[in-house]
Amino acid sequence: MNLADLPIFRGIQAAEGGNMIYGQGAVLIIRDGVLAGAAWMGGGTGEQDEESANVGAALVTGG
């Protein structure tokens, strides 16, 4: 799911003047159904960054 397409994020982008650019490469870290943080990677394509972030998040959560 591309979170950048959610209406709340589009609204924030519009409210701050359209200067914010959302990109792929981060994932949420959920522990026991609770948001515990996020993992972000950069340097590759969006898909590569997100895949690497998923690996890092899995290491943190034991999943």
C-alpha cells in the first residue's frame, strides 16, 4: 500500500504549499499491534529501499 496516496497525506501536502514530496523506502515497525517506530533506507530505487527497510524492521521485531 502506498501511504503517500492516502487523503490525509495529500491534505498535509496541500496545506503546506505542495513542497513536501513523499517517496518510497520506509516501513512501520509494529510490535504486538502497536506502532513502535519506523525503518527507513535510502540510496537505491524506492523498491530496493523499501525491501531493505523491511529486512531491518524484521530484525528489530524478530519477524
